[in-house]
Amino acid sequence: MRLDSLYQEIILDHYKHPHGRGLRDPYDAEVHHVNPTCGDEVTLRVRVADGIVEDVSYDGAGCSISQASTSVLTDLVIGKPVADAVAVQEEFLRLMQSKGAVEPDEEVLEDAVAFAGVSKYPSRVKCALLGWMAWKEATLRATAPAGQDRQVAADERANA
Amino acid sequence: MTTGLDVEAVRKDFPILQRRVHDDRPLVYLDSANTSQKPRAVLDALAGHYELHNANIHRAQHVLAEEATAAYEGGRDKVAALINAPSRDELIFTKNASEALNLVANTLAWRSPYQVGPGDEIVITEMEHHSNIVPWQLLAERTGATLRWFGITDDGRLDLSNIDELITERTKVVSLVLVSNTLGTLNPVAAIAARAHEVGALVVADACQAVPQMPVDVTALGVDFLAFTGHKMCGPTGIGGLWGRREVLEQLPPFLGGGEMIETVRMTGSTYAPLPYKFEAGTMPIAEAVGLGAAVDYLTGIGLDAIAAHEREITSYALDQLHGVPGLRIVGPDTPVDRGGAVSFTLAGIHPHDVAQVLDSVGVAVRAGHHCARPVCDRFGIQATTRASFYLYTTRDEVDALVRGLDEVKRVFA
């Protein structure tokens, strides 16, 4: 296995100089995800306004793969309509589950194509997906019809 | 320093150590605290059992069954002798150490003279593997008992300063690790057991990391139970063991019900087999017990004293070499005193996952993460460590390869 297929320059750059890091207000939903095998964790907030992902902010600790992929995520989804952002998330998930067998769609994934090599390392796929799965859940909550889900998020904020 | 152990000869006994990985690099296996490699003698015992003697045990009348039963029970004899059990009947085979600890923690919730109830206290430590935390949390939840624990000092030892506040007349069980899988610490189990017995508590030792690498004597330790696993001591996966003091085991109810653990079964109720069979329900891991017996023969053939001396020597060398790596911090005792051969560390600014991944790319196999002992990481304010762990086949050259690999890690993440 070639290590540089895993640690692409783009990944190391995002790791050393993460984008969008730090928790910001306002937000509609906040989630906390952990990777139980290694203890990596991320707290992630989503702000959705008029059907647009207005902000994604996060704080967390983890390996280069998990931190860089969350950084790339914020670049890709902030400013997009929710439906388009979800499509990016689904394409990234498909790439990560491909075991290296699919050509990533660079039009959709942009910098995130750098993670194609990660899909060949099964133990690291969860690292790459940590922030993305957190974003998916937070976005679902943020866009849920007013009612239970939003209430849960609000309760968690109140108890935080 | 010579330890009376011929490492090069030992290495020839382990076929996997000849493997080459990633662009034909020699495998440097420094993950034995996770699972040990297996010598040819164990592999042959497993294959030989299936090729020549395979049958179910204790329940058929043919020659294969007689042979398989003798080999399985021979495995029990060997393991019981290894840990100096007063009786072979006190040695129960389980699928692993987790099952052994769950056996104790579950049966203590049920009716017996040892039953744990509301107001009782269970004492563990902050340096336990999850398998010696979660079963006790479950026991506390089920019974209304309270879980308490010893903390860890800054240098990775048990903090025993409040032992008289923790172990009181309310304490029903004290369960602790003999050698920590994460910190490497060797704990003063005998002294703690003596204190626990003064208040009438039962004492359980998790000896998973100790039995493989040093002489362990259940009588000298003075514990009531001792759990261990086969795969960390050159044996197969799928088998572990629980030694328990006869008087206690006899009064505890069975853990799992099923075939061969009974004396008589009627629709109105059952009576149970004598020890150890009362606790061995269903078809057991037979070949694995035979393989574990072969592992014990292998280890005792070399000598646990010689293995322990080698472990001390190689750990001491590793600590010396790692001390010279800028930015590296040992998590756990940083001297080779009262410790086993697992060394956890952090490297400034580089996540352990990344350290382990780069090390793997140069053929060095270590483990990164919380090592199923997350509270240890919490205690030291870190998320994870990189852990190198050594065994009877580990050489100084392999430690040097680790240190060189750390230079490569720094190069990638510079």
C-alpha cells in the first residue's frame, strides 16, 4: 500500500489549516458523534436558512483523516441548497464505501476526491465519515418539520 | 544483558514472523498485548486434533471421544498447573476473559451467600479494560449496588492513598487488573486482596496481560477469582479461563444453562454438575483447549521466569530508546519497574491513528486508540495513545525499527 495514496497533500493541508473550525452561533441543530473504536469525536452545528446551508461549525479531536474530512465538508456544503449538499454527502459516502473501486466525481466532490485513497483502508473509512455523518444527522434535525426533532435539539441545547 | 532466552531460536518457532509486508519489508510485530502470535506447536496441536482426534467430549463412547476428552481435560490440567491452582476442578474454560468476568459479575447478582444488593459496593480501578468495567456497571445497575474505583497517579500507578475509604465493610467485590493493557502497570494485587479480605469482600483479578508474560500464582496473589485469555499467551482465539476458589464457585449459581452442565434434568427442575462442569454449558471450544494446552507447554518449556526476564529487558531498552525521541511522552510508568511489556505513548501534534498508519507502512505493527480502556485516556486528558507491546519473540532490532518508524511519522506530518 502506498502511503501517499492515503495522506494526500490536500488532506494534510486541511489537517494543518482546518477550515470552518470552532463552534458558532446561531445554529438550528447540534450533534455529537464519536468513533467508538478510537475515541475520535466531533461536535457539529448546522444553521439552515431559506433552504440553504448557511453555516456548519464544529469542534473536535481526532486523526488527520477525520479532521481534514470535516474541514473539506464545510467548504463543500456551506452556501449550498440543502438538497445539493445532501447529494454531495451521498456521493462522498458512496466513495468511502467503494473499497477503491469507483472513480470519484470531481465535479461534485471537489477537494473531497483526495479521500478516494482512504476507501482502501477499511479501518480509516469511519474516520473520514465521522464529520459527514454528524452533518447528515444535524441537517436532518435542522430541517425536520417544527415539532419533535427540533424540540429534541432545543432540549439538548438547553441541557448542554 | 542476557536473559537466558534465545530470541532468535524462539522466532523460528513462529511461522508468521517470517512474513514480509508492504513492499517486502520484514514484519515488525509490536502488538502482542492485543493478541500474541502462535508458535508452530500450537498450530500443529490444533490441526492434529481435527485431523486425528476430533469428537465431542464427555458424551460419547467411542475412541475418538475418549481421545478428545483426554486432550481437552489435559489442557485444563496444564492451565491449572500454570497458575498454581490448588485444584484442576477450579479452572473453568470460557470463550475469553470477558466471558470469565461476566460469569462472576452475573452470578453475583443472583441468589447465593455472595449476592450483591442495594447499599453494597463494588470497587474497581480507573485503569481497567472495558471488560472489567462494564460487567460491574451492569451488576451495579441490576442490584442497586454502588460502583467505586481507585484513581491513577500522574506516573500511571494505582492511587491507593484512599484505600481505607474505598474498601469498607460495605464492599462486596474488588476487581482489578494485575497488569494494565494500556499503561503497562503491574499492580500490588496481593496487598489489595489482603485488605479486601479483611472486610470480607471477594477479589477478582484480570490477569490477561500477566499470565502470558510472568509467573502467576493464584494462591500467592490471594485472590478469589482470576480471569485470563488464551490468545494473548500463544494460544488460539475463542478460549479463555476463570479460576475461582472452590468454596465460592460451589455456592454460586450456574451462569449459562445447557448441555453437560447438569446432573439431572426433570421438567420440574434441574440439578447441576460438579465443578468445573457446572459452569461449562454446551459444546466447549475443544480444539482451542487442546491448543491452549500446547501453548502452556510451549511457554513452560521456555520458562515463565526467562520470558519475564526478557520482557523486562526489552521493555527497559524500549523505554530508553523512546525517551530519546523528541516530543514523545510515555503514558504510564516510564521506568521498567513493576510494569509489563506494553508501552503507550503520545507524539506531540500527531494523532495516534496517524502514527500507527505510517508505522504500518514501514512494516511496524502497533495499535492506536483507547485500547478498550477509555477512562485511562480521560484520566490523562488525551484521546488515544499509540501502544507498542512486546513478547518473548521481540528483538532490540524491532524496537529500533519502531524508533526509525517514528522519524518517518514525523517526516510525513512535518
